Amino acid sequence: MRRVPPLSAGLLLGAAAGVLAVLLGSTSLMRSFEAAPFDLLARAFADADQARSSRVRIALLTDGDLRFWQEQGMGELARYPLPRQVWGEIIAGLAARGTSALVVDLILATPSPYGAEDDRFLAGALAPPARAILPLSMKPRRDGPDQPFALPDKAAVAVYGSTERLAHGAAPALPVERLIEPAARIGNAFIEPDGDGVIRRVPLAMQAGETYVPSLPVAAAMTAFGESSMNVAAGGRWLEGFAGIDVPLDGAGSLLLNYRGPRGSFATVGIAELAAALASAENPCPWLEGLKKDDVVVLGVNIEGNPDVHAAPTDESLPGPEIIATALDNLMRGDALARPPTVLLDLIAFLLAALVGAGATLFQRMRAVLVAFLLLAGAFLGLAVLLFWLGWVLDVVTPLSGAFLACLAASLYLFQTEGRKRREIRRSMCQYLSADLVAELEDRPELLRLGGDRRELTVLFSDIAGFTSVSENMDPQELVAFLNEYLTVMTDVILDAQGTIDKYEGDAIMAFWGAPLERADHARLALLAAARCQDALRAFSTAQEARGRPPLATRIGLNTGPMVVGNMGSTRKFDYTVIGDAVNLASRLEGANKFFGSSIMVSQETLDAAGMGAAVTRPLGRIRVKGKEKPVRIHELLGAGDAGLAMPPEWAETFAQGMALFEQGDFAAAAELFRRADQERPGGDPVAQELLKLSGQYARRRPRDFDGVITLHEK
């Protein structure tokens, strides 16, 4: 079965998560979750300045008005309901000032308790030029067929276009008949909140048999603008050409309210103050002085015995007249909130989930899941905020739910695929690398692809001196156990120094630094590992001698240079290794230790790469290894870091002087200094002894064309 490419798998998982999110988004539970981000943005972008500059103003009867009248000795006005004559006087006074509409948001379904004359007075005030709009209360019909009922002509409006999503209404509660005739229009005051009790939208109209009843703010706007009909376009998304502008709708034929702020945002006056100002010019009223011709006034009540407050995104207890004022202002400005078609919102949720899934699996890392989710979710939230500022509402919870599901699916996918890959990497590399390096490789598996890179690295070769004589007295099982102990000791040192074990060949070890993870200090680490290997070997050798085995000595060669590193072999079986001339030279330096009697031979390139002060060495001159014409300068490593010598001793200085004379061809003088170095070093100096012999040979028979280079004829 062919393995699905990661990007394709991510797209498929994201697409599946997107489909699931779209299906969940159509549920009432998910829609209820969308309310919180909507309310948060509504509060964040509420602009009370727009309410203060609005053509819509509010006159409100409150408990404060009743207390004022009580204090003024006007006890007949200090109780509710007020005589309708008081409302009539206010309506008449406002109409005289040229208001374009008066919204009477009062329950007038029963005759006045103060008698027929009270209703007659109010009816007279409602007559033109008042242009008053009265409320009826029509609730949506929940079930059952339409029941025939009579409606006054002033409660009906012609609605064209996409009306199929307008709710059907039940039989309404109408104002008393005497008040209907003088009114300019009648509108539906019933506004149904969302499932959480918050009012976020106002319907344009409600179906009543063959006709339509406009909502109270819509009836007021039609009166103010002189409109006689409405045209609902684009599947319930626009009120087209209303007063010369297109007003956005929510797709169900409702205004998605663009709230201006908390209570008090609109210019509001108390009924007592307004009545006094209208009765006498000696009672100043800033609200009345600011009233302009063609303004719309909403009259309402909010008292303890008859509270008219509702939860809104910007206020938990917003007076009903302010909700009507908000809807009116939205209609008059044409800036109600718009909502994209459902199919577009579903497409956004689908695409966001697909992108999260693709982004999470593209780089084949678990951390990419979180990064992809955070980046795309953050970008989407930023877009949602920007669009809300521009007046468009995007669903937030549904797309983010799809993105989260895609994130979860991608995590599970990567747990299987990347987890398996990590286990393969750990299984194949833990025997070559330290745990820290393996952990880094797990995050960067691309470093282990088949093929090679050319890099500058440092390579180490080591071998036990005289291993044949060491092993000839051991049986096979004992020899294997011995080698395992020895290789474990040496390997631990190399891995602790961040080295990579290339291979074992019997007692020989090949290791390198600077790959697979690049290290600028690869040469320094290699020098440190070589010096520590010799320290560890001395302790190991002491333990072996206690078992009756011969002492051990290990030869090490180090070189730095350009080489090719990578997985080399077939697609089914390969080794992570290094090749190149620099590698071959390190092997030759390990073998050259036999000629010089040294233990760690280091090239000049390694010392240069490690930097000043990285190691304690002594010069061994220049050599020409077998198979190479170009000579190389070499040194013996005496210490590095916390291993070996901390500084060159006197015998090393004497030896260095002798080496300088040897390279100049003064073999007799060089021999004398080599003899002194051997005597000065406690226990003798094997390297000085070998060069003393060589100097004597050259002094007796000088090599032809001597150039200061020692030529080796064996590997």
C-alpha cells in the first residue's frame, strides 16, 4: 500500500475536520457559542459618538420623573399609568417642532383608566402633523396553520423579493380602535431575543396571512422617509433601495443590530423635564433645544412597576426604547451589520481547517501543528476583527473548531508517522551518537537523507598498539568481552564529547565531529576527546593488569579538512560515514604513531581549526605519508581541557628545540637535544628515543636532497 504524502494527508485530514465543523456549525449549540465573540466585538467597536450625533432621540418616563412630580405636589402625575393627556401634550408639542416621526412605544391595548375623554385627547394629538407610529404586539406563530385575523390597513406594508424566511405571526394585540385611525402607521413592538436572552437582531416584518406587518422601528423609518414598501434582495441579505440606500440584513430578513454603546448613548430626556419645557419657555431643556426638524423621537417607559429593559451585547439591561432607537439609527444610516452567505462562511471554515492540516504536516514536525494552528487561527481572528470593524460579521467558533479538529487529527497523524520515524532514527543512530545529538536529529530528520554533503570536519582513528599479542592469550569469549569493555570506555568518552561513531573494526574506532549536526568547535571537541581517551585508557589498563593482562596502549590520529559526509550505500542499507583525502590522512597519522613512538598524532590543520590555547602539543616536524607527495606538519597531543598535561613541560621544550634543528639538517645537535629530552622526561621519552636513532642514522649518512621532511614507507 502506497504511503500518502504528508501534505496530501494533511489536506485530507483538514478537509475532513472542516466538513465536521460545518456540520456542527449548523447545530443550535454551536450557534450559541458564536454569541460570545460577537458580543465582545460589539462592545469593542461600539461608538457612542454616532448615537449622540444621531437623528434619533429618546424621551423616557422613569421613576425619577414620578418622584419629581410627587415632590412638586402633582400627585395625579406621580402614579402609573400616566393620563394619556400628558402623552398627548408631549406628542403635540414635539409634532409642532417638525419631527419626521414619533414612535409611541407604549402599551395602548386597553382603554384609558381615566376615561374616554383621555383617549379622545390622545387621539387628537396623534393626528397629523404628528406622524405617530403606534405599537402592536405580534408574536411568531410556533406551529399550526395560519389563523385568519383582521389587521388595520396601517399595520400592513408591501414587501417584495426574498420573503420566504420572514416569520409568520399569530393574532396580535392591537391598540384601542380610537387611537388607530389618527396614527400614521402601526408597527410590531415584539422583538424576540436569541436563545441566550440577548437581543441582537430586529426583524423587518412578520407575515400575517397575505400581508406583512413591519416591526416598530421599520414602520418609523418608513414614515420618516416616506416609504410605502420594502424590497428584500439577495436571499434576505439586503433591504434594497430603502430611502436611496441598501441596508444589510442577516440573511433571514432581520437587522443585525450595530449597537452604539451602553444605556444613555442616545440623547435622552426625562418625561417630566420635557413636559415642563413644552409647557413653558421658562423651563430650559437642552435636549429640546437640540431637537432638529426631521428628527425621530422614541417615547417610552422604564419604571419599576413596568420595566422595559433587555439584555444587549453592550449592556445587560438596555431600555427597550434604546433598542428601537438603535434599529432606527441603523436603518437611517444604512450601517446595520452584514453577514456573508452561509455557504461562504462554511467554505471559510472548510479552508481554514484544510490549511491547518496541511501546514501541520508539511514540515513533518509535531511543533508545526501548534505553529500552523496559532498562525492561521491568529490570522483568521485578525481578519474577523477587521471585517467586523468594516461592518461584516464572520462566524468565529465554527472555523476555529474546524481548525482545532484539524490540529488534533494532524497531531495523531504525526504521532504515528513522525513517531515511527523518530524511533527509526533513534534505533539507527543511538549507537553512533550521544543522546543529545539523537534528540536534535529527531527534530531535523532531513539531515539523514541518502547522499552526502561536503563539509569541513575533524576525524579520529584509534587502534590498540600490539593488539595481536594482547589477544593471543584470550579465548574467543574472553576476547569479545574484553573488546566490548574497551570499546565501551572509548565510545563513552567520544559520545560525551559530542562525537559521532562511524564504525568499529575489531579494536579500531573511527569517529568524527561536525556532523550530522554542524559544530563550529568540532576540532576542539575532537582534541578533548582524544586526550580524555588516553586518560580513560590508563584507568582501564590498570584494571586489566589487575586481572593479569598486559598493559594497554592506544594510538590515535586526528586530522581536520574537507570531506564528504552522509548516508552512503543502497536505499535499503546504508551507513552514515565520511570519505575523502582528509579522512585517509587521519588514518595514516594513526599508523604513523608506530614510527614515532607517539600516542596521539594531530595535524597542523586540526590545531589551526581548534584555535590558540585549545591544546598542549609538541611538534613532530613534517612527514610525507605513503601514497602522498605533499608533506604535512604534525604534532603530538599532550593535553587538552581537563585531560593530559595542562602546559608544556621542560622536556617538551627541549624536544621542540631538537626538532627544529632536525628540520634544518643539523642532526648531531638535534640528537644531543633529543637525548636530553629523553633524560629529562620521567620514565623516558619514547618519541625522543626514536628521533635520536633517526638523527644518528642521518648524521652518519645524510639523505640525498633532504628537505626537512620525514618520508614514511609504511602505513
